[in-house]
Amino acid sequence: PKDVGILALEVYFPAQYVEQAELERYDGVEAGKYTRGLGQQQMGFCAAHEDINSLCLTVVQRLVERGRLSWDAIGRLEVGTETVIDKSKAVKTVLMELFRDSGNSDVEGIDTTNACYGGTASLFNAAAWVESSAWDGRYAVVVCGDIAVYATGNARPTGGAGAIAMLVGPNAPLVLERGLRGTHMEHAYDFYKPDLASEYPVVDGPLSIQCYLRALDRCYAVYRRKAESQRQQGERCHRGPFTLDDFKFLIFHTPFCKLVQKSVGRLLLNDFLAAPNPDTSGGLYKGLQPFRGVKLEDTYTSKEVEKAFQAASQEIFNQKTKPSLLLSSRNGNMYTPSMYGCLASLLAQCSAQDLAGSRIGAFSYGSGLAASMFSLRVSQDASPGSPLDKLLSSLADLPTRLDARKRVAPQDFAEIMKRREETHHLANHTPHGSHTDLFPGTWYLERVDDKYRRQYARK
Ligand code: ACO
């Protein structure tokens, strides 16, 4: 099969949110800390009657219904999530309920977990299946979903929730570029969930940011090396190093938007240090001469380096990355779907002409840690009715859908979080939450019985 990649993409986010500026006042922190300091505008959240299964049920059904697909046409479905509600039973098996009437049970794939990286691992697996001898000609579906909640304190404003489903197959408008992947994995305790009775992680915020930036450096170095060697083997012998210029767009796993802006600066620092003779008298690298001798590993906490390269990369950020942050700034960190939400935002915010033929660089990060940089090539054909045109039209209503959500006061949000804590993992109960607060077509948790079996209904 040729041009394996993403054919369609469906996004689900909760129908309610809290305003970050109001949360600043409620939490008693300085005005601007969450909004300007972290770059977050709003945060989506779920009441107790939404769980990881309901989120994924909703997004998969939406993908199939809106794409007018047949349930028989799917031969693989896998889920990337870190929202564990059962140590044995996969979310994937719950999703098989959607296939029941079709009679199709020949569907490979289960769940994959490593913090925010599970969606990317699932996408790589799905593409590998389509390119393998095991492929039976049908589509693969990749689902990523999470409910990202933190205990009260400085991490709480970096939560979020949502799910994304992607249809994977050949002749895609977004092709996974072959051979172009840079991965970095290591052992770190930056963010993890050792308390199985709680929804909240244990997080070392400053360490997690250092880990993220180090993983970014390492992945970019490997990606760039592979891209350069591919270029040299190509017909047109392209000289010179690979730089950010070679990506038209850049998307990132987005714990909060400010970190992504800093990451663009960080990539520019990588380019600057790799350039044989950077011109610091004018242009992009103007005034950066004092940083010529720095070592990447010594700069993770340097405010001077961060400031200088953030300023130098401002225009690159505005052009290549800013349009991708719509969902992240208004719904927050969805964990596994975060970067795919950036992809959806980019497709919703840019014109077909801008996107056609472009290369999108993508950086996925999951604490613990697992990270990859890879790229998507957008098809040239954006004509009406083309797969790219269909994909873009399906996402065009993203801003309107965000506007249609209900704003909830911070004290009510805090109350709902408390209820989630109290009822998390409780047997024999009816979860709190009104289904009038959900978007039409949303699945919700109706009841947990005395054997922890969960029952769902659809609005
Ligand atoms: N106006 C403008 N900016 C302000 C204000 C203000 N009034 N007050 C503070 N700020 C800025 C700070 O200067 C800082 O910006 P800087 O880093 O650019 O200097 C920013 O707001 C954050 O403030 P801090 O005091 O540094 O951070 P805080 O202790 O609030 O914690 C953190 C932030 C670490 C991100 C926390 O929210 C957290 O732990 N989140 C979860 C972990 C996370 O998301 N990690 C990222 C990778 S791992 C993953 O994806 C889960």
C-alpha cells in the first residue's frame, strides 16, 4: 500500500469548561499566571458520569457515523490512554460493543499505555499493520483519550480532557513520512501514577519540563540525521543541514501553550548550534553570538538562553505553530490526544492552499519517558471533493463547537472535582452528573454495579 497515513480525524471534548482567568482569582494566585504565564485560556473537564470508556465510545461512533463508514470496514482498532480504570480489561474491548450489530469481531489491537505517548505508539502500530503482511485491506482506527486532572495546587490549571479518533489507511491526505522518525526513551520519575486508587498523578513539574525539552533535543537530532541522509540518497543531492525551514508547520504535545512556544525556541537553538557558520550580524540569528559555545545539556534551566531564543523564534512560532494551539489553549492538556488536537486545530485554522504539499513536523512526549519526532506530508490535491478537502471540511466547525460549551464557575468546578475523587472507583453507585450538560450523541456512564461492571447510555 502507498501513502499510509491519516484519512479522517474526529475530536471530542467536554461540553463544559472553566475560565483560566477566573481560576486565577479563585486559587488566589497573581493575575496572569495561568493565562500569560502558562498560555492557557480555558480548561475543559468532565463530571463523574464521563469516564475513559464513554469518551472513546463517543469519538469512535462519531468517526464512523460522520465518515459514513461500515463497522465491517475496520480491521484494527487500538487505544492509547493513561486513564486506567481497570488493570486488566482494555478500553478497546468496551468499544467492541459498537461493532456488535455488524457482526464484525475480527478487529485486532488493544490498549497501549505510557503517559501521553500511547496515542503515538498506537498510530505507529496501526500504520505498521497496514504496511505489513498481516494487513487484510481494511482500515485501522487509532483512538486516544484521557481525563487529565491534578490535585489542587499549581498543576491543576494544566488539566484537560478529550478524545480523538483517527482513521488510518493507504492513499491518505496526511502521509506518515517513511523512515523519518527520531525517538528518545529513558527512565525518569517526572510524572507517574503510582496510586491506583486516585485519578491524580505524582508530578515533579520542573523535572517534567526538563525531561520534555531534553527529549525534544534528542528526537530532533535523530530525526534531522535521518532526514539529511534521506536527502543525500535522493535524486536531487541537497546540501546543507536540515533546519526548521524544512517544516512548514510544527506541532507538539502541549502540556500548556507556553511550553510549546519555548520548544520552538529550543529547536532554533538546536539549528543555531548545528549550523557551521551562522550569521549573527543580521537575520534570524542576529545578536546570538554569545550563545555560540553553549552545550544543549547545560541550558535546560537557563533563562537567558530561553529568552533569547524565544524572541528570535517568535515569527517562526507565529507561522508554523500558533494556529495549532486552538484546542490546547481552550480545552487544556488532553494527554494522549494533545498533539493530535494540535493537528486538528492546525487543519481547522489554515487554508487548504497553505496546507497542500506541506510537511508537518510532530513531537510527541509521554512522561516516564517516551518521545518521538516524526512528520506528516500533506497531499498536494486540495480540490473540492478530494480526501484533503473532506478532511478539512470535517474539522472546520471546531471553533464553533468550542464556543458552544458551557462556562462553569471555579467553585462549581472544584466541587465537581471533589465528587470525582469521592466516587472514583466506587462499586454499586450511580455517578453524579446530568446528561443535559452533554453534547448530543455523547456516551455517558449510567451505573457501576456491585461487581464494578460499567453500564453506558448515549444521549
Ligand atoms: N503574569 C504572567 N506570568 C506569570 C505570573 C503573572 N502574574 N505569575 C507567574 N507567571 C509565570 C512564571 O514566570 C512562569 O513562567 P516562566 O517559566 O516562563 O518564567 C509561569 O508563569 C509558571 O509559573 P511557575 O511559578 O514557574 O510554575 P508553577 O509552580 O505554577 O508550575 C507547572 C507550573 C510546573 C507547569 C505546573 O503547572 C505543573 O506541574 N504542571 C503539570 C506538569 C506538566 O504539565 N509538565 C509538562 C510535561 S509532562 C506532561 O505533559 C504532563
